[in-house]
Amino acid sequence: MLRVVVCVSGGGTNLQAIIDGIAQGAVYNTEIVRVVSNNPGAYAMERAKKAGIEAVCVSPKDYENRELFEEALLACVEEAAPDLIVLAGFMVKVPEKMVKQYENRIVNIHPALIPAFSGTGYYGLKVHEAALARGVKITGATVHFVNQDMDAGPIIMQKAVKVYDDDTPEVLQKRVMEEAEWVLLPWCINLIAAGQVKVENGRVTIAE
Ligand code: GAR
């Protein structure tokens, strides 16, 4: 059984897609052992509780400085003894120590086709605003392993989504979630649980 800790900050629709994937049998051999949020108001916490999953908040506001917050975050994750950490809309830069400790065991979902619209400052709706401002005709989502640089780790899977002339950032965000994110993230977790995802020289291969 793959023990997964899911880190969240907001609405938690990606968390819900994983919960549903496990419940419906699309994601095998996987258990969400804890949901960790940096934001006490995150609706994702309610989703976790409704699904009977332990939800823990580690807010930076409760710590004197960044270092203490990062220590508490790492301790909270470690306590759940995960095999895999999934960042599902987690708006916190992962502490360096955590990245080192869980090398190739942290995955993130990003709402664009990396390397487009990625890196510092590109998160949530801002990604879609930037895509529309640039006038791209195709965008999408990426699931990747997390390394020390923002949105720069080995890419596991990507899915393209069409952009239409009359899209608003909100409309585009919804389409990218529905057509790409909620499909890709459970799919990748299932592949990882099945031991089919390998990282070599910074590149991912998926075994048949
Ligand atoms: C998702 O679109 C996710 O890809 C994005 O935040 C949203 C969270 O939604 N993540 C990033 O932008 C990370 N750089 P959710 O809370 O409903 O899953």
C-alpha cells in the first residue's frame, strides 16, 4: 500500500479527485494517510474530514520565523510516514530539507505545460491570466517531481487543453482542471503505486 500525504492550501478539488479515484478503484494500492494544510480556512480540510482522512494544519502564522514553520511542516509530514507526498494546490515553497529527504518522492501538479508559465510567481489563477495575456492557443497541466527549483523537477506527465478566444482566466482554469488536472494527478499516483515510474538522469520513464 502506497502511503500518501497530500499537501493543500485551498479548495482541494485535486485532493477530491484523488479521494474519488481511490474510492472508485481507478487508483489502486494507495491510501491517503494525512492531509496537511498551511491554511486553516482551506476547504480542502473539510473534504479530507468528510472522507475520514486526518487533516492537520501547520500555519506559518503560528511560528516565530520561517525556519520554525519549515521544521514543523516537515515533522508533521514525517509523522505520517509517507511513501509519497503529493502537492495538490500547495502554495508553499517546499523546504530544502524536505526536498532532499524525499528525493523523487514529492509530486506537484502545475496548471500549465511546463516550462511555460511556471516558476516563481506562477500559481493558481495567475498562470491562466498569463496564458491568456500571451495569447497561447493550447495550455494544459503538468505533474512533475519536485526538486530544489520551482516547477523544475522531472516531468511525469502532461496533458494539453484548448484555449478559446472568449476565455476568462476563471473559465480556462476550470477547463484545465476538468480536462487535465483531475485526470492526470490520480493517474500518476496510480502509476507510482504500481512501481511503473522511474527517474533516471533527471528524466522520467513509465514502464508498460
Ligand atoms: C490547481 O489548479 C493547481 O494546479 C494549482 O492550484 C490549484 C489548486 O486547486 N497549483 C499551482 O498553481 C501550483 N503552482 P485545488 O485546491 O482545487 O486543487
